[in-house]
Amino acid sequence: MSNNRCRRFVRGISRRIPCFVAWSLLIVLSSLYFIFISPWIIIQLSILIPIIQGIILLFVINNFILAINTDPGRYSRAPPDENDDSETTFHKTVEIHGTQCRMKWCQTCGFYRPPRCSHCSVCDFCIDTFDHHCPWLNNCVGRRNYHYFICFLLSLLVHMFIVLSFCIYYILKNRSNIGDLSSIISLILMVLIFFLTIPIGGLTAFHLMLIIRGRTTNEQVTGKFKSNINPFDYGYLFNCSRIFAASRPPRLIYEKKSISKRKSNLYEIETKKENMKNGRYSNKTKHISMTSV
Ligand SMILES: [Zn+2]
Ligand SMILES: [Zn+2]
């Protein structure tokens, strides 16, 4: 394995570690709860409680999978023949709802980034309505997967709150058997979930504030609308419905297959033209090349 490939392999593995840790915490802690605490809840209270908790957990997992695997809104790079390297103006200004917005030239992708678009250094793509690159998802959070990201955070918080409440309830009702395996697991779950609730709750509150104000994390952190009006703020009701109720926008990227097919077709045509000039073509090939061109 060459040095470059080895480095890329190690980088790929290290990028996946936080996502693996997040999955492990979610699955292991939830399993411990359903194995050790839920049977007692079924006997003491109702079977409905674990069923509802199971549905919430499925919703959490579903949103987590979708946030990880959905294209966040990647833009295709300009093809080499359209990528004009001689571009000298690095900024262009456009007016959106009366506010001047700057569009920066992306050296890597070869086009002016639309407003709200930013180039992710980890994914190496320009992302539509870029929010941030999330290491826990090993994916960017952008226009196409923000809905799944916030739904994941909200449902996870509800799941954690219910598990924490029933663990506290279990400990209070089983104070005399505090040395039991179930009680020890309940205590461990309580401590871990309590300390995880603080950063996850804070992150969720921060994103809810951003949604209401019609901003992305990137715009908030870089202070983009500090001095002028945010042209993407349509009022808190529309800002919320845009995230929670709008349908997913279509993909912006060309399929790799179609690009390579187009390139290979162009290459074939060019080669055939060259060969025809040099008189190296059979009649059959000439016919094909003429119809292709
Ligand atoms: Zn770019
Ligand atoms: Zn990214």
C-alpha cells in the first residue's frame, strides 16, 4: 500500500470513530435499559410504557441513519472544461430581499458559491445551506439532512429523559435491593444519561434558537448577519415550517456514473476524430464515429 493510500485509509478510519462511539452508546445503553429495567416496569406499571419507548427509539435510530446517509446538499464540481482557472474576481455580490450577499469563488469546485453555501474541508465539497460538519454523523449537516439532524436530537432528548426518569423511579422503589445487578445498571444509566443530557440538551436548544432566527451554525459562528439584516429570516413560523414541514429538496450532484460515462463518450469521440484524420479507421468504425459526432 502506498504512503498516500495508507494515510487516506487511516484518516477514513479515524473519521468513523466518533460515529461508532455514538452508535455504541445509543445501542448499548438502550439495550441495558430494555433488558434490566423494562421487565420490572411491565410487571409494576404497564406493558404500554416499553412499547411507546421502543417506538421512540426506532424514530431516533431512523433519523440517525437518515442524517448519516443523506446527501447534505453537495454541489457537483465544475467539469475541467468548464472550470475557468483564469478567474480573477474572487467575489461577486448579489442582492437578496434588499440585502447585499457576497458570493465567493471556490477554487476547488470552480464556481461562485451561492449564498449560504460553504466548502467543507473534511468532505471536500461545497454544501448547500451549510450548517456544520458533524463528526458524530461523519457527514455534513446541510439543507437536505438538517431536518433529520434536528429530529434526531429532539427524539434522542425525549428518549433520554424517559429512560432517566424510569431509572430514578426504579432506584426509589428498590432502595432495599440497591446491591442487585438491575439496581447497579440503573445507577450507571442514571449517571451516564445525566452527563450526556447536558451537552445534547444545550446543542438542541442552540439549534432551536437558530431555526427560529432563520440562521445556520456557520452564519451564527462567523457573525455573517451581525452588521446587516438576515435576508433568509422569514419570521419564526415560516422559519420553523421550512425545517420541520418542507419536503426534501432534490440532489444537486451529478451521478458519478453519468459523469464518467459522458467523459468516456467524449474521449471516444475525440479519439475517433483523431484516428479518422490519420486514416486509421475501418469503414464500420467511421460510420459509428460519424453518427456519434
Ligand atoms: Zn467548493
Ligand atoms: Zn463535511
